[in-house]
Amino acid sequence: MFGSNGTVKCPSPMKATSNGVFQGDDPLDYALPLAILQICIVLILSRFLAYILKPLRQPRVIAEIVGGILLGPSALGRNKSFLNTVFPPRSLTVLDTLANLGLLFFLFLVGLELDLKSLRRTGKKSLCIALAGISVPFVLGIGVSFILRGSVSKGVSEGPFLVFMGVALSITAFPVLARILAELKLLTTDVGRIAMSAAAVNDVAAWILLALAIALSGTGRSPLISLWVLLCGAGFVLACTFIVPPLFKRMAQHCPEGEPVDEVYVCAILASVLAAGFVTDTIGIHALFGAFVVGVLVPKEGPIAASLVEKVEDLVSGLLLPLYFVSSGLKTDVTTIQGAQSWGLLVLVIFTACFGKIIGTVVVSLLSKVPFQEAIALGVLMNTKGLVELIVLNIGKDRGVLNDQTFAILVLMALVTTFMTTPIVLAVYKPAKQLAKAGYKHRTVQRNDTSSQLRMLVCFHSSRDIPSLINLIEASRGIGKKEGLRVYAMHLMELSERSSAMLAVHKARRNGLPFWNSTQNSDSTQIVVAFEAFQQLSKVSIRPTTAISPMSNMHEDICNSAYSKGAAMIILPFHKHQRLDGHLETTRADFRHVNRKVLEHAPCSVGLLIDRGLGGPTHIAASNVNSVMTVLFFGGHDDHEALAYGAWMAEHPGINLIIVRFKLQPKVMGEVVSINMDDVSNAEESNFDEEILDAYKKNVSEHSSITYEERVVSTAAETTEAIREYNRCNLFLVGRMPDGELAAALKTKCECPELGPIGSLLTSPTFSTTASVLVVQQYHSQLSTHALASLKEEGEVEDINKDDSDSN
């Protein structure tokens, strides 16, 4: 503002903290409380928008860009009192400093994601697609820049403007693309692999071009200054390449696998990030370059990289990085795009960006013999923009290369091109499901040909699940069978909302791939060793696989894998584990959601394992197995499946099987509980139960390891007491939804209805036993209403019952 004598009067700098409202201070006149308010508003708005956009499967960066624009002069910022209160001009230096500090460390994390070794292994196909995806839009961007300079960008420096426009249109956002591919489960497809490799090449090329653009946009009058900036930047990269890796390798040698990384090393690397940022800022090519270069050079093997991500990422991407989107949004004024000419230029820029990327990529893809649908999907995926795009635009704005209107046009272009990626890819590309071989003959353990191979998909979350699962596999070997057992061991790993590829994206690229010989943490190493040792000691064929998905749709990976492998049964760990006092404690509530969804959608039978230390904490050798398995039989398809699985186990010489048939006293039939059931179908089921049991009764005389008992009871309490007599066995096998009056009498309101009445009884705190429980559901193309209702929340159950009554 101007003083009375015409001199410029600058606003006084803000103090850090206030004395409080009781001392007469307004907290919003002080830097710290104002920064806290700004961060809270940004976080609430960006998370709210991310929640709204989640059903559209949009990456979080879209919500953050939109949130920044809404807080700026395009929307809420049009209210000057709001803008001057929450984002006053004198607070923007603090805001920009915090935002750029967050951005500095985020670019360090992006560098960590980029593996130079895998970049060197990029195939010719990916390399050609990447080069076409950069060069065609870059040339078209230069062409558009001439049109913009003649209309809305008059008076800007020609050289820097041409390069900035070319870079802005040719960038592919590597982290955003990876997140979209992971969300759409395309990372392990051919399209995903090519797109990731091409995007990595594109990322490196974009940084080189951006360095060139920054060097050219300097305010120095002599072109030699730009040359000096480029040469010094290249010298810095070369120096780092020779000096930094040996230092980091020495650090890695002092950090053994499985041990926490020493705080000294973490602090040293973070300090080197800041130092590198200072050097590149001094050179004149922005502090971000130094951070990115250090991130690229950190060794990806060993615990250091993962430890750095774990310590830095949540604070940076969750708290500080959203400030950068606000900082960008405050510079974006969409209202500057006025009139037919401006909107026409916006459409032209969007069209040129899409046309250059998609056509360039599609043509080269088709020449590389990529199918047409995949080529279109690749073109759309490579058109993804994101944070790097915003960085380019903001640097251009700060350097005076882009004016307000051009800046707003390019921000909207980045937003539109990224937003359209997911829906277009979903529309044009649907990867064909891998069909099971031989038409998927056996979806259940119960079958006519008992000599055929049994295929099982055994799932686990961590090393805690391994000992009991291996002992269950040992018990399931079916030694007397001709073709034996084949097990697919699936490690279930969560793909979290974190934006870093170290913990999410690079893991997801292994989705569906073996966890054998993978450089992961010590927990995974223990898992590998355990399965390898068991495979060598037994004749069981174990094939490892990994499923890495968000918990919300992990069941899709499990069901698809079971379908493609032709599995007859999926074994899932229960969402609770046993405490030292014997009670069951929830491991993680999300696991329960996964289990319920698998039970609802599984293409084969499912077994839910409630583990109480089956066989002890270590694998029992085949010669030492001496276990008692008890099948509690009430009737119905699920009980038939549990019985068939128990009979398969009884083939093992160390397994003794007890089949307990519960029958209701004839004189109390119809008095124990009233069940709404058709008498004819009830009689048919009862006859079918008898036929099944007659076949097993014959086996009792032939196999000394099988015992058949019948228990006649008259009440639910009497049934419970009879079951308690068998609580010294090693494993109970029960059907999830048994049929009949007696099973219906045992139904009570329980915490986990997905276990069914018998499973809930055996896992209740009032039932004392050390036996593990396997709750079995036999495959049916359509679950019964009662079976489906047990997998739903209370509100959903009411809807199912209402629909059922309406249909009746």
C-alpha cells in the first residue's frame, strides 16, 4: 500500500504466536494459529472431496486439485472477506514455504519409487511408446503456444514459453498412473506393465525437459547464464551419481534385514535431501530437483528405503502436500477464462493434449503389434496428469512465463485429462478373465471321483497364520489318493491409500505373482522359508501367489484366483486370533468384511479357520502327526461338505476322524423349535443325509481311523453338553448353515453370524475348548436367503427379508 508521501508501505511481518484472545490478540493475525487453521480447512475439504469422488474411482490428486481451486479466487476466494481472513497476502510466504517443504520431501519419495535398474530393463516396445508419448504432444504443444502467444499470452518470452507448453502437454504422472492402474487391477496385465515402464521413462524425460525450461526462463540477460545453469545442474547430477550411492550402500550394510533402521541414518539421509535442495536452488534449477535426485539414488534393496517411506510419508503426503494444491489453487482464477475465444482455447488445449498423447501412443503401439483395444487403453492411460504437471505450471507462473489466464487454462486441462482416464479405460478395455482349465470340474470337496486331485486356495495375512495352515495342509494330504493335493498359498496384502509406490504401487505390480524369492521384510522371509521347508519335506505341491488390493475389493482377487486355479475349496483365516487367556480377540475388522464377501461370491466351497493353535506353533512332521478331527453332523449341504473334507483328512495315517450324527428324539419333533420349511423338501433332505451317511458307515468297518457315533438329543442345551464331550479333539469340522429342527434350535443372536449356529457356539466365550474350528460352506450357484442374511449387516438383512417376502 502507499503512504502519504507516495512511498510503498509494506505490511508488517507476522509474529509466530499470539498472546491469546484474553490479551486482546486475534489469533488469525499470527503465523502459527493461521497456518493451523489453513491446514485444517485444506485437510477437511480435500478428504471430503476424495470421499465424494471415491465411487467414481478417481485418484486423490483430483480431489486435492479441485479443493485448491475451490479455496482460491475461482470460488470461495471470490468472497474477499474470506480470502483476507483465512488466506491474507502476508500469510502466503509461510504457506508457500510449508507447501514447498512438503513438496520437496514428496519429490524425494517419488525418486524412491523410480528404480533405475528396472528402467534399464525397459523393453524396446515400452521405450518406443514412451518416446512417441513425449515427442508428439511436445511438438503439438509448441504449435499451440504460437496460437496462445497471439491471443491470451502476448508479451511473454518466446523460448521459455514454447518449452513450458511442450512439457505441460507431454507429461505423464507416474505416481497417479500407478494408483489408477492399481485401482483398476491392471498392474499385472500387459497394458499395466507397458504403461508403467513407459511412464517411468516419461517421468525422467519430463524432469530433464523441465530443467531445460527453468534454465531458459531465468531473468539473466545473457544466454550464457542459461548455459551455466544447465552445465552446473548436469555437474551436480554427475557428482551425486558418483558420491551418493557408495555412502548409502555403506549405511545399508550397517542396517541388517529385520532390524529397525538407526535414527542416525534416517536423519543423515533427510539432511542430505535438504542439502541437495539447497544446492540446486542455488544453481537456479529449483530445490525439488536435488530432492528428486537423492531419492532416485537411494538403494531400493534393504530396509532403508522402506523405513524412510514409513517415517516421512504420512506427515508429508497427508499434512504438508495438500498445502501445495492450495498454494496452486490460490493462483488459479478460472474466472479469467471469459468469452468464446478463451473457452475455445481451453477446448483446443485439452484436445491437443489428448490427441497428441493418445494418437502418438496408439500408432506406435499398433506398429509394435499391441491389440487395438489395449493400444487405446495405453493412449488414455499415458494421458494422465498430476502433481508434476502442477509443479511445471507453478514454476512457469512464478517465473512470469505463464500469465493468469494461460495458467488457469492449463490447470483445467490437467484436471480434465486425469478425470477422464478411469471412465474411458473402463469403457474401452476389459481384460478377458482367465478361464479355469478343463471347464472347472470340481467346485466342492464332495465328489463322485474321490481319487481326483484336490485343489485348495489357502489364504493368510501374516506369519501368525502360517503354522496352523501348514498343519492343516499336512492333514489334508490325502496320502491314499492317486493325484493328491495341490495348494495355492495366497499372501493377502493391503493396497493402502498411501500415495507412495514403495508401500503400495511396486507391491501391487507383484499382484498375482509368487512371493517366493522376493525382497520383502523379515515377516515375508519367514513365510517363504516356512512354505519352502514344508514343500521339501512333503509331497504336496505348493504354489505361492500374492494378492495386493484395497480391503474393500480384496475378495475379488481371492475369488478370481480360485476360479482361474480351479480350486475346490478356499481356506480363509478368521478375523480374530486367540489371546493368551484363551479368548478370541479381533485382529482387524476389515478381515471380516473380506471373509463375508468371499463367502457370498466364492466360485467354490469355503472354509473359515478359527485357529486355536492347530498342531502347535511349528510344523509337525508326517510321521509324528497324531490328531483327532471331529465332524459334527446335523444335516444339509454344508455338513455334507464338512464330512467329505473330514473323510479326505482321514486318509492320512496320523489322523483319526470322529463323525458325530445328532438326531432329535422322535417324541419331541416339532416341539423344540418351529421352522418354516416345506415338509416334502425336508423329507428329501433327510433321506439324502441318510444316503450320504450310509456311504461313510461302510468306510468305518474298512478304516480303523474313522469312528461313527449317533447322539439322540431332545433339547438345545442337551446338544451343547453332548458337543462339550468332544472338546479335547484337535479340530472341529462343521457346516456353516446346517439344516433341520435341531440346528435351528441352536441359533441365537451372536457376534459373528457368518459362522452359523454351530460355529458360533464353538467360538463363544462360554464354550471352553482348545480345538480349532473349520466352518465349511459348500459351493452353490445361489446361496439360500438365510445363508445370505448371515453375511449382511442388520439393515441389509431387513432388506433381504423384505425382498424375500415380496417375492413370496
